[in-house]
Amino acid sequence: MTMIVAIRLRGSAKIRRDIKDTLYMLKLRRVNTMILLEKDPVTMGMIIKVKDYITWGEMSDEVKQLVGSKKIVRLKCAKGGLKSIKLKYPKGDLGYRGAAINDLIKRML
């Protein structure tokens, strides 16, 4: 199966209960938490539901070596900051970003 990585960028203030529960099921309980997930229809449905709080894409082998074998990783704030945590990629930082997720991960490690 194809693996994808998801990073939570927004907090939990004033969010609906079902979205908060979905973030907990994905094990994205804190801001700047990254998780490696298998790409299947159930996981993608959950990711689409919380798309306004996370960013996701395909991790490269180079970044996979930097992270190691851990499935859940706590990241630092991005060097150089983020564009916006309210707008979708490429104007902001939320949503699907494909291979560009690797640049964000390198800035956050």
C-alpha cells in the first residue's frame, strides 16, 4: 500500500465534536504532530473530513530516513514560519500538498 504522512497544523479551539473525534482517531492530538498512514478509502475519508486542520502528502525515502522507523513524530515549529493556517495550499498551508510535504517536514525537524 501507498503511505502518506499527515501533519496537524491547527488547534482544537471552537471545532465541532465529530472533527475533534476524527483527529483523535487519526492520533493527531496536538499541533505539529506528524503521523504515517496507509492510503486506503477509510483513512482518506477521515483525512478529507479534517482537511481544514491538517496538511498531507506522500513522504519521500530521504525524509523517511531522517524520521526513522517512528510512526508518530512530534515536530517543532517550521523554520521561516507558515504562510497561513487558514488557507489551502499553495496560498496557505492546509490540505493536500503532494511531494511538497517533504520540504515542510525538513523545515519542522
